[in-house]
Amino acid sequence: MKRVCRGIAALAFSLALVHGAQAAPVDAGVFGGQDCGGAGGFSACKASTTGAHQGGTGSSVIYKRESDGDQDFGSFVTINGGEFTLSFNGYTHVLSWTYTAGAGDPEIHYFDIKQGNSYHVYYDLAHPITSFTIDLDTIGYNAFSHVAWYGAGAATGGNGADVSEPMTLALLGAGLLALGFAARRHGARRPALREARA
């Protein structure tokens, strides 16, 4: 039983190494003006550590949700908006969102929160961002205009290159195989113990 428990612990540790503990996204700072404004349309918007802009290099926009529920879509054809949940408490001014990626959906590595005549950009280049909670009083206004999310790489209908599921499944399989060997070895020792006791 101890070996099985050790095997489970090793499997959990391996999975933690692959995904890493999600740290809080980095606040790149506040930028003046409109995110994703200008020629080229919303789907041409990109984000980087120096702000959100039309065209050029950076991560392509995935989706935007306005505070009134209106939405805009980038060029990722697998995104339908249902992957995102967003809530805002008008009394505490706490904004929260979660992202549940479906098959072929991109990973989020940037997002911005638009307030008044400026916006904050947050990023995590090492790990995908799947959720975030903030008291808007801590960054300026007690309300927001919209939140926009961005994925790594070019927007070509899904960014499968960013998804590390095959490695996760390989580690999971290796862990289960190790558990099977440990259980088999433990089971093979039991008849010998029974004979020794008899």
C-alpha cells in the first residue's frame, strides 16, 4: 500500500511539474488610450508586454466581453464565447473571470482590462492563464468597460501548438504504468507471506 501511495504522489508531482503552479499574472502597467483601436478591425489586434495594438507582432486577440455583455471575436474560429465566464460585483468592485478551453482553443497568455481612457495589460508567458480575480479599486476606477483576452501565436483557427496535453497524457500513462507494476509486485509477494505464516 505504501508503494501505491508513493506512486500516486510521484504522479501528482510529475503533473505539477508539467503544468506548474499558476502564479499571478504580471501587471505590465497602465496604457493610455484605446486597446485594439485603429485601422484593421478588432480581429487584427495583438498584445505584448508593451500594450495592445493593431497589427504587428504579439499575441492575437481571442475574445472581448463588454461590461454590458456585448462581445467581439478574434480570428480563432473555435471560440464561441461560452468558454469564458465573467462576473463583476458592483458593491465590492471585484471582477472575476475563468476560461475553460475546448478542443483546438488557444491558450491565454495576455489579457487587458479597459477602464475610462486607459487599460491595464496582464500576462504570463510561461503558463496559460485560466482565471483571474481583482478588486478594481486597486487599479484605478471602480468599474470597467471591457476585458479582452489574447492567445500566443498567430490566430489561425486554434493554436494547438501551445497546448501541452500530449505530454500530460504521456506522464499520466507512465504514472499509471508504474502504479500497475507496484501493485503487481506487491501482489506477487503475498503468496510467499501466506506460505511463511502457514
